[in-house]
Amino acid sequence: MPTAEMLRTFVALPLSAETHARLTEAQRAFMRTCPEGSVRWVKPEGIHLTLFFLGEIGPDRVAPIQTALAAVARAATPFAFQVQGSGCFPNLKRPRVLWVGIEEPNGRLAALQAAVSAALAQLGFQPEERDFSPHLTLGRVAKEASPADLRRIGEALAQAPVGRLGEEQAAELVFFRSLLKPTGAEYTPLARFRLGEPG
């Protein structure tokens, strides 16, 4: 009997075309200042605000997850957040993930992420141990990057911080599938859930 194909999945908030365009500009600016080949850049059109990474799941888990996310979305309402600032994890001296920041001072983004996490925990998914730190990943530093490369990447981020890129509306949750290909990850929505809508 053939084994069911596993799906690599996550839950995220999508971004507008305008924000994707501005992220592309910010990414290109860093490309010009970071050492060539030192960073694996994310395709700008694939950038999204991840709320929960589920990892590999079987097809039989898709329906229960969709039911849980639909309930979370019904209980939430749309809200705005700012796309601004930049930095890296874990710090500028040891950059590994380059990102643009998210600001939402009213706590609604954190509450939505906590609701998603709690709903999925009921289905057996382990919540992230680290505190939720909303961000948009621009690139990941290559494992073979040299200490000199790391220093130059940190300097590039420190010397050219990203300002305010705009305001986004959080209006729907998207349950994504991530398919890893040699050309990079390809993201396909499995389901969308409008915030605050019944049904």
C-alpha cells in the first residue's frame, strides 16, 4: 500500500502587492552591500507573516486543522499593523536570519497568534518555545559564510536600517503548504479564513 504524501505546512498572514514591492526594494539594497553568495535570499513574492509552523503533517490532519483555524478566524476581527525596521537573528555580530520588522502596539497580532497556537495545541501541535517575534524574513545567511562575511553582513544591516515600509491590513488567515524545490520554497494556500466572518 503506498504511503500518503506528507505535507509541510504553516499558518500565516498574507501581504499586499505594495508591501511585497517595498520588501523587494529593501532586499535589493542589502544584496548590494552584503558579500555575494553569503545570503540565501527569499523570493519577495513568497514573503509572509508566519504565525505558526506545523511542519510535516499527513493528509488526514488537514481537515481538523482547517476546522480549528476557521473557529479562530471567526472569533477575530481585522486589524492593521506596520511594516518597519530591520535586523537579524540572533544579533548583528552573528547574523543568521535577516528580517524586516512588524509593529502592532495594541496586542491584537500577538492575541491572534496565541489563539492560533492554542487551537493547534488542542490537536497535538507543540507551541513554539520562544516568544512570538513577528518579522518578515528577507534572507538566511549561508552556512559556508566566513567570519569576514558575517561581519560585513552585520555592518550592512547596521548602516542601512529599513524605515517604515507601510501599513498592512490583517484580514485573513492562510493555511499554506510549503513545497521545497531546488529553486526555493513554493507556497500554495490550502485554505483561507476571513477574520470576523461567520460560517
